[in-house]
Amino acid sequence: MKLLPAAVPLALCASALIGGAVPALANGTEERSDTAAEGEDTQPAPPPAPAGAPPASFNFMKPVFDETWATIGLGAGMVPSYAGSDDYIAFPLPLIVGRVGGVGISPNGPGFVLDLNSPKPSFVPRTKPRVSFGPAFRFRNDRNNRISDEVVARAGKLDAALEVGAAAGISFPGVAKRFDQLTIGVQARKDVLGAHDGLIVEPQIAYRAPIGRAMVLQAQASAEFIDDNFADYYFTVSPAQALATGLPQFRADGGLNRIGTTALLTYDLSGNALDGGWNVTGIGGYSRLVGDGADTPYTRLRGDANQFILGLGVGYTF
């Protein structure tokens, strides 16, 4: 969610740009004051519902989040032209997120992650930590097309990469309020198309919480570690590239490559996320290249180690 250049922060991997936050409300309800408003007629309290039963407020609705549901959407984002660029370009951002056959589907930048331990929807607060795990996929076409900097473009286009690996995490519910969730996770992926042929490891920590019945906030901090193959492919300036661009030669090594944070806010247009339908999501993110990703002439002389993303999208949940 080309799709996006590799400069997009990892924060998009644990969360959706368009509507992906909506499922959080499937575990939430609108709280009601324990004291009746002045002048309001009071009635005897109904008998308590059986353990695990939905709250009374859901007796006359059928929430969209059941065994099988999905959100599809499309948006647009402003992202760096390449990892380390200070030029920004617009890109379409497609999305699919949901749960099918007991398997959760989440966006992963330009790719997706499957959760093989996706829980059934619940309308009571969860109290126990939950482990998630499954395969992870990401498409990377950094410096493959639309290179805005003419000097960097003369270094030549790079091949697109498909990174395949695994993701795992543990989620803690009820950290600060009812129905919120704190997740600590990690991904490890390797290129299988023979482009950079490298290994990427991405630890992350994410927080998600409903705001009323119509909005969900997600925030995430992450880091990216790369090996020498990845660093050499994207950040080294070879003698031939130095001759073509006029940039100094540079040999890049792996290590910590990026740290960043991203926030997403999703609003359900009906005012009730549980009934599905249309929603709007905005995203803002910042990340900083470090190590040789920041020191390469592609970044230090022609771009900027500070990287931003801004996007807006519309999704439909059914």
C-alpha cells in the first residue's frame, strides 16, 4: 500500500492505511454512565447476561465482524521517491484486510501478513495476552521507477524484490483502557527474486485503541535491521555509478538502517464501526535513516535521512 517505495516506514506493516483499524471496534462497546441523567426515568436493572454474551446494546444489531469479513479500499499517499530521497511523489494505495477461514489478513506496506492464530470476534473485553504468527510478504521496488532526482537516476534502475518470511507477536489487551491493545512483534524476510538477495529484520511495538464508537487510533514505533547484501544493493556507489553520476564512491555495510513511527486514525462514516460500510483513514509517519543508509551519497548529498509519509484513503467493510 509500485505500490509504495521502500522508503515507507514499517509502521504500515502492522496496520492498514485504509480502514485496517476498524476491526478493533469489534471488541469494543460504547460506555454508558452509571448514573441516570437528571429527569430520566429509571427502570429496574435487567438480569445479568450469561458469561461471554454480547452486551445488551448489541441485541438489535448484527455486527459485520464475524467468522469472515473484509475491508477493501483505495487511497493516495505522498512518499519519498526512493529510500533517502528528499523528493516526494504520489502513489495509489490499495488495501485488503480481514479474516477468512480463521486466518487474519493484514497489510504489510506493499504486501501482506497472515495470522494463523487469528481469534474469533468477541464483544467482551479480552483479558489474556494473545500470540500471533504467520507468513509475511512484501514487495519492494525502491529505485525501480519514478526516480525524481536526475543524478540518482543516472546510477541505473534496480530490480524489484519480493521479500518472504515470517511474522510473530504478542498482544496485551486492556493496557490503558477497555478494548485497547499493545502489541510487540517482529518480522524477518528475505528476498526471493534475486534482487537485493538480503535479509531484513523489523522489530516493532504498536498500540491500538477505539475512540468512541466511530474512530480507532493506531500508533506504532519500529526499527529496521539489514544485512550486507541489502546495504550493498541499495546504498553502495560503485565505480561505474560514480562515473555516471559524479557522486563519490561508497561501500555500504549492514546494520541498523531505520527507526520510525506512524499514526493512523480511522473514522466510520455511519458513526458505528460495528455495522461495516464506508470508512476514511488518514496516516502520518516519520522515519530516519541511520548508518550507511544515511551516509550513502544517494542520501547525504542528493537526499535527506529524514523521511515522511502522508496519506488519505477510503475503505468499505463487509
